[in-house]
Amino acid sequence: NYSLLHNDSGGLFETLEFRKEKEGVLPDVGVHVELFLGSESHPYSATFSLTDYLTKVDDKIKVPLTSSIIRTVSEPMRTSLYVKVTVGNKVVRQETHRVTLLPADEWKDTDADRIWLPSFVLPRDPIIETIIDRAQRHLATLSDDHKRGFDGYQSIDPDDPESLAEIDLQVQSIWAAVVSDFGIQYINPPPSYTRLGQRLRTPTQIVRGGRGTCIDLALLLCACLEYVEIYPVIFLLEGHAFAGYWRSEDRYYEFKQGRQKGVDSETMRESIGATTEQAPWILPSDNYAEILNEVNSGFLYPLETVGFTTHGSFWEAIEEGVDNLRSRSEFHSLIDIWLARAEFIRPLPIIDGVIATRGANSHV
């Protein structure tokens, strides 16, 4: 999965380890790994000495992301991975494994891969600047101030709750621009030929194609909000996704610090990859009550982003977003995009509005 490799999480091996049966130092141990991609091959080689009984090396093996095939494959591709282990000049083990390379725009909705969804929030997609330019006119009208700009939380007075409406105005302006200027329609996801795989559209693909699924539209709004430095979130329900935003920067940090109290963020970062719960930017269903408290207190606003396609009003979208959270049993998790960035989960590279791939096909 490209997003997994992009975030330096290894990804070729769940486990690759050496066990030394005798005491002492075993020098000149070599490992050679080669991923074959069509006419290209991408090797990794290292030589080291074994001093401990158990030595793990799976997190050290990386694949170069500059490969034209990795960046342009538009459907899942079966290929092979060759592994050779030597001690001195003697080959002690060699084998070839079958592997599947997913398209760059494919995301897997599994506990191991769900954590990479923030990489598909793309604030530097070229269409985002166009949307914000259009939203600027709506902001001037809604605020009755033709000098008004997108200033994130700068105009908020922590001692004046009514000033939080300034954040709403900025988000409402983006909402109005998308609804009135781009005419996006809802579409069901196209086929994906991997289990639990989802092809995700970039903002440019959504606008150019005039269509998107629920998760496409949530990612689009989050990209716009991140661009103007308003903290976005994604709500995941069973079978549905929609966006949201924090109205108060101070409240956001109070909430985050309360959750992370006593947690070593660096340790968490090193352990990422096994389950969703190990990623600090994922709030699972165990946090439903505290998330709902922030919503009911008016500090965290959910938005039913499918409202982009029904041309619904901004405030109706908020009402529907709140209503979406009525059932704890349907709530899966909340993804904190701003915290993911703080933990170095980076947006995927974009080429002409496309996530490093030729194909324009996508998924929910």
C-alpha cells in the first residue's frame, strides 16, 4: 500500500528477524531483499553482526517511492519479492514470495491500514486554492466585510464564546462555494478488486468529474479546512463517513492534552502499524462519550458532507451531522487530521491533481 510506504512504515514484512542459536558475535551476516516491478527491480542490502539472540530488521527495509510503476499502477498488480540471507560467502536461505502492489489511490479500511487515511487529505491539491478563492467572495458577503479573509483561529477571543461564530463563517463560506459553484453529485463506489480496498478521489478528480462518494466528500472538506488552518476531523460510522471541525483552538488542545496525559507520543509513534488503537490520532468507539460531549458543548461541529451533493444548507448539514452520532453502536472512530500531521502523517504526493497514478478511477 503506497500510503503505508509513504509514511515510512516499512510495509514489505510483518516480521523479518534473525535468531542466533549460539553465544558470542556472529559477523558478516547479509540480507538482500529485492522487489520486482515489471522491468524494474528495487533492492535493499545490508550486512551486520549479530550480537543478540533475536535481531529484528523488518522496519529497516524500505522501497523507493520514485519507481514509475509504484506511482502509476492503476489496478492491483501481482509481483514477487526475493529474499536472500548469507553468512560470509555462504547462502543460508533464499526464497521468493508473491506480493500484491495496490494502486497509489487505494486505501484499505482495516485496523492496520485505516490509520493512513489522513494521507489522503490533500490541502495542496491545486483545486483547493480555487475553492478557497471562490469561498473568499462568499465570506465577504456572509460577514458583510469585503476585507475579511481566512484567518483560521486568529480572530477568536477565548473569553468570548460568541466569537466562535467567526470560525463557522469561514467554514460556511467554503460550504457555499462547493455547493453553489461546483455542482458535485453523489456516486456509488466503483468496483475494487481487493478485500476491503477503497479507491479515493483527489479534490481535483471530484471537481473535474463532478461526483464523489461520502468519504471523497469528507476528504475534500478536510483538505479545504486544513488549507485555511481550521482543525478538521473525519467521523467514521459503520458504512459511512463525514467531516467535522473544531470551533475552538484552545478547546482542541485541552481535549487533546486530556487524552494524551501520561502517554509517551514517541513510543506510540514507534509502535504504529499493528492496530488502530496504537495511533494517537484515531479515537475509537471507546471515546464516543467524550466526543459526543464536545459536540453537545458546541466546540466540535460535525458536518454531513453528502450535503454537498443535495445542495443542502450549511446549518442543515450540521444538524444531520449531529443526528449521525445518535447511535453509539454505529460509531466507529474519529480521525484527528491535525494531530496526524503533528505525528508526521503526510499527504500523498500529487501530480496534476492525481495521487501519483494515471488512472482516474476511485472508490468511496
